[in-house]
Amino acid sequence: MEGDIAEMGKYIGVGLTAIGMGGAAIGVGNIAGNFLSGALRNPAAAAGQTAFLFIGIAFAEALGIFSFLVALLLMFAV
């Protein structure tokens, strides 16, 4: 019985880390959408902001990767 409760808790934790991966996807979409909105308003400045776009996407995606690593640790290391 105790092992079943531990397994259940592990799977609940892994499911909760999926929220972090979904949040990263929403963040990347938000960054790209705002860049596109700004680029359409001022196309001359879009080329200068592309580096900031990729940096923002990298930071948002890093949080999703960290969440994925926590999920893997919960699934296989505990």
C-alpha cells in the first residue's frame, strides 16, 4: 500500500511539471507574437531587435527544459 501511494505521488508530481512545459510554450508564443506585432508596426527597427527575440525565446525555452528535467528526475531517479 505504501509503495502505491509513493508511485501515485510521483506521477502527480510529473503531471504538475507538465504545467511548466506548457508555460514555456505559452511564453515562447507570447515573445514571438509581440515581436511580430512590433515588427509589423515598425519594419525598419525589426532587424535590430531580432537578437533580443532569440535571447528571449532561449530564456523561455530554458525554463521548459528545466521543467522537463525535473519530470525525468521524478520519474526515474526517485
